[in-house]
Amino acid sequence: MPQITVDYSRTIAPAFDRDAFARALHEATVEIAAAKPEACKTQFRPGEFTVYGYEDPAEERHAIVHVTLGLLAGRTEETKAKLTEAVLELLRKHIADEGVVLHASAEVRDLDASYRKFDR
């Protein structure tokens, strides 16, 4: 915990400083949600094919990025909202504007009670 996934259109990969974003996101998660630094883990998943509205996907005029943070239950709605806003601000900072319309979103959710993990 926290389990963080970042789904994004592959077309923004050159503009997305993933390393700096992840480090800043981990710092924000520790500060805002009282997570332990060593518990923060982020998985980046580039989407090979993005379709927006009725646009021809070959035009690649739109890109999508969505961040999901799974936290152990117990955070207030205010804490979750503050963390979500921090994520969006970090995306603005770490994805360069390269002329495509960027659709960014984020959510913080509670991990299910069945959540378990192991480290090797």
C-alpha cells in the first residue's frame, strides 16, 4: 500500500517525465495520506490505442492519462480529495504541452478488505 497505477496514451510518452512524476507523487502520498515511503509503488501502463469521441484515432489529437491510487481504508474524504488534486497538479507539471489535448483524471479508492501482499 499504496497501489498506484497510471494508465496513459502511448503518444504522450516522450512528453511524460514518469520518473519525476512518480517520485513527486510518492512524496505527496506520504505527506497527505501518511503512507510510508517504502510502501509507495507505481505501475505505468501505456495504452497502445486511444480513441476520443468521434475523432479518427490516427490523428492523435487527444491523449488520456488516468491515475488510480489504492489505499488501505481509513482516510477521510477530505484527505482523498486533497491527494487527488495533488495528483492532477503533478500531471500538469510533469507532462509537457506538446499540442495535443490532454484529458487527465485521478481517483483515490479504498483497497478491498481482502487485499493482501507479500514481498520477496
